[in-house]
Amino acid sequence: MKPTTRAVRRVLAALALTGAAVAIPTAALAASGSPARPARAARSAAADPRSAAADAPRCGTGALTAWLGIPGDAFAGGAVYQLELSNTSGHTCALYGFPGVSAVAPGGHQLGRAAGRGHADPSRLVVLGRGATAHVELQITDVANFPPSSCGQASAVALRVYPPGATRSLEVPFTFRGCSKAGPVYLHVGTTLGGTGIPGFSG
């Protein structure tokens, strides 16, 4: 049975209270009937970013909940996921640019190199009302494509996410194969975009 919109909102509210970040399957995001609609939708402020920035402070780590839309979209050589940043604070805030993302090993240390940046989309200020969500595209390369000597395959248990401009991180539990050596770049992220990026679900 699919969860209701109210149930999804209760999950996000509970995560905000605990400070936890979680990977939520795509199937659990689609509310029955019409898609979830936050009180204020995320909007791109490309037209007048200075005015929007004056009205909305930057979203700090404590104002956000990070989660992953799963399953991702597989392609030959890897998969693309929507990495979500939801405003679970009580106020409007803004995001601009790229998050910092890396894989986390079972012991809590970083696994291999941090994510590279993709520039398919221009960076724009994204203003998030209470309960609204922004996303970035996260590409995870199948590390079997890299020579064992330069990669050193190992299991990652989470993604460490630094929201744009933040110095404190969030963690999203997610198991996948990464490289333990500081050689290949096997993670890539795009810039922050408004909305969830998940068809049929708005947040």
C-alpha cells in the first residue's frame, strides 16, 4: 500500500527532529491520488537572485534533511540518482551551487576521492519554502570499469553530503561499491536544482 501525502510529511518531520538522513525508495515517495504539494514550492530565482537572497538566508545543515531517490536510473557503466535536500526547518532558506559529496566506508572514513562536478546545468539560486525540496543529480560509476590496481574496490555504507556553502555534513545510508584508493573519480554531482527531480512527486 502506498503511503499517503500526510504520512510522507510525517516521515520528513520526524527526520528533522532527529537530525537523521535516510535513503527513501522512489516507490515510497509517490502519494496516492495527487502528488504531495508543500506549502511553498521551491522556485528558481534566476531572474533576480539578489532580491531573493536578501529575503532568504542560506540553508544551513541543520535546516535540511538529505535523502536519495531510489532506485536510480541505470546506464551502461553506472547509475544516476536524485540526491534530495529537503527544508525541514520552520523558515524559508536558499541554496546555490554544488554540494560536497563523498562515499563513507564502514569505519566512518572517506572512501576514495570526493565527487567531481558536472556542469550540464547552470547554477541558479533555489529558494526553499518550509517543506520544499531541491535536488542534485548524483552519478555513481560502476567501479568494475576501473583497473583493480588504481581503484581497490571496497564497500561504501553511506554518502556524506555537505550542502552548498556548509561546513557540517549530513549522511545518507546507502550501500554500493566504491574505490578505496585516491585514484579514479567514481562519483559526480550536478548543481542544485529546484524540485525533487522525480517524476510524479513534488516536494
